[in-house]
Amino acid sequence: MEFDRVGLHIEEGFALLCFESGEVLSGHGSSVLPWRFPGPTLGRLARALPAQFDVTVTIEKINESLTAEAYRVFSQVDALDLSPAYSDISVAISEDAELLARIDELPRSKRQAGFLYAAARYVGAPLQSYAEFREHLLQHWDVVERLATERTMQTNDPARLLAILPILASIDGPIALVEVGTSAGLHLNLDRYSYRYDDGPWLDPDDGPSTVRLECSTRGSVPVPTRIPEIAWRAGIELSPLDLSSDADVAWLRALLWPDHPGRQGNLDAAIAIMRQHPVPIVKGDLNDRILEVVAGAPSDATLVVVHTAMLSYVRQPEAERFVETVRGLDAVWIANELADVVPGVEHTGPTRESFSFVVARDGVPVAISHPHAAWLRWLDADETSSTADGVDVAA
Ligand SMILES: C[S@@+](CC[C@H](N)C(=O)[O-])C[C@H]1O[C@@H](n2cnc3c(N)ncnc32)[C@H](O)[C@@H]1O
């Protein structure tokens, strides 16, 4: 694929790559949309661009309706397989000049479909009919504007634990667990949930089946866990922790969850109930400011494990690089479950069969691809795993 002139715009964790033809690629951070862009990923291309291309064309000159394009792309990529309701609404919004104009008045990072739909669900907009959705949303637009200044993307999905449990279960315990970007901290109670892969047996906590019941299908040779890891100590780091005693925070958490799987909402509610019984310590602050003091509190007789899922795409590249450097310097197992190409130095270079997915990496080496909401987990073949640390391939 060759380009003469392109516009590149990366701001507040949302990236748009625009071609003179009018085509637009979008994604969080430097994520990749392989179905439209089979060559280098957006992140790698972005880094390569200044040297290779004349990056002078502004986005506005290329395409006047970036928001429309972003919603169209969201419909065809992000939501296509995950949520027919969000996908249909996104197409309609991309052709709705009045609503697009309203959306364009929101802060840029709050114009993204994921945020707008959380706000829409928060105000109770029905998703079945676009006309009713639109009418309801516009009637409550003052609340949407308020949410856009007060709230951020903080989806806390216990199901994502299914993607990292095989690694956690393979670690000699007990584990001292630190989750960075923990939102409400629901992942930190992972030993209090039940898990099942495919139609295998349920893996339950020692005291019996949990009310949180997480299941996914597997692809490839997933090392299906046979035990729930022992968590001896746990702590979270979070820019703005959600308070589960606040009705508004819980309503926002519920609204953030996509309506793509009937069991997800029930599991969220059950995890919230467990958290109220077993609260976990969450340190408020930025990952780079807090990581060293938090890990210093971990007991020395447990294996320190630092995890993050769906977090690093909200962190700018220099801060992400600093964080990764710090974590690599710790005596810890490091598990990342993030959009492709957002973890500095971690690249999944094998054939990507899944269009919108996360890369699961252990100590910087990709080991699996996961569905963003953990509906499935695919373990990588040996010839698919590679990683670059400091630009050097470290694993075949
Ligand atoms: C999309 S949520 C994911 C939450 C959880 N890890 C999960 O997968 O369910 C991302 C979280 O990272 C937090 N976050 C973003 N930037 C951060 C930073 N610089 N330091 C700490 N937390 C951050 C956000 O506030 C948000 O709660």
C-alpha cells in the first residue's frame, strides 16, 4: 500500500489516519484495523511517517466530517461482531448531520462512540429503534454534556480475566497482585469468581461456585487453567477510582458495559456485590506516579504480578514507555491484555486473523489474542509469538 500524502492526527488517545482519497482509519491510541490495513500497523506507520511522507495535509481538508467517518468505522469494525445494536446506531449517526453537530461540540475524547453510547445508556435511551434512541438522547443532551465533562471511559469487565487466568494459574503462588488502571477494582477479586472454558468443568473458588460466572470459548492450544490462583495480597492503581457505594458511579459502570451479551450485566452486578463484601485497596493516581510505592507494599514471600487490561490505550506514548520501562525493571511477572500495538516494545507480528482484538503478553512476549470482551481466547502458535524490546526481536 502506498500513499502520497496523508493526514495524521493523534490526540487524547484517539487516532485517526486519513488518506487523501477520503478513507479514514481510526482507533484508540495506535491500534490497528487489520481488515482495512493489512500492512504495517497504524502505530508503526505513525512512527515511520515523518521520515517517509509529507504529513502536511490537515484532516479537515481531507474530510469535513471526521466524526461521521469515525462512527462509520466504529460500526464496521469495533461493533460489527460485538454489538449489532451499536453497529446499526453508528451507521445512522454517521448520516445524521444534526446529531453529529452536537457530538462535535463535546470534548474530542468524548466524541467517540463508546463514550456516547455509555452516556446514552446512562440516560436510558432505548437501543432498538434509532428514531427513539435519537429523540431520547437529544431530550437528555444536557446530561450527556455533563457526563462528558465529569466521566471517562472506565469499563470494568470481569470477563477479561478469562484472557489472563491461564497465565496467572501457571505462576507458582501465592501471588501479590497489582492491577494498574483498575477502574472499580473488580479484577482484583479474581479468586472469588467461577470460570469455564468451552464446555469444560467449572473452576470454582474453594468455598464453592461464585455468583460471578465467566466463560469463553478457546481457539488454539489454550492452557486451560485447572486451579484458581492463590491471591495473598492485592492492590489497584487508578486515576479516578469508582466508588461502589455511589449510585451514580455504579450506574456509570453499568452503562459502560456493552449490551452484547446477556450474562455480562449479571456478572457485573454480582462482582460489585462481592466487592462490597471484600473491598480491595485502590490507590488513586497516575500509573507512573504510583507504581513503585504500590509494589513496595507487596509481601516479599509472594510472587509479584503486575497486570493491566484495556488500559494502556488511554495513556500517551511517552508515559506508556516510561511505565513499561519501570515494570520491566521490577522483579515481577508482567501481564498485559491490550489492543494490538499499544504496549511499547510488544508487537504481535504473526498473522492476525481477528480484526478487533487484544494481545495478551507475558513479560512482553505475546502469547494469545483475546476478544475485547473475552468471548473467546486464542493461544498463539510458537511461530506467531514475537516481541521487540528496544527494537530487537527477542523471541521467535
Ligand atoms: C477501560 S478501563 C479498563 C478497566 C479494567 N482494567 C478492565 O479491563 O476492566 C481503563 C482504566 O484505566 C484507567 N487509567 C487510564 N489512564 C490511567 C493512568 N494514567 N493511570 C492510572 N489509571 C489510568 C482509567 O481511569 C480506567 O479506569
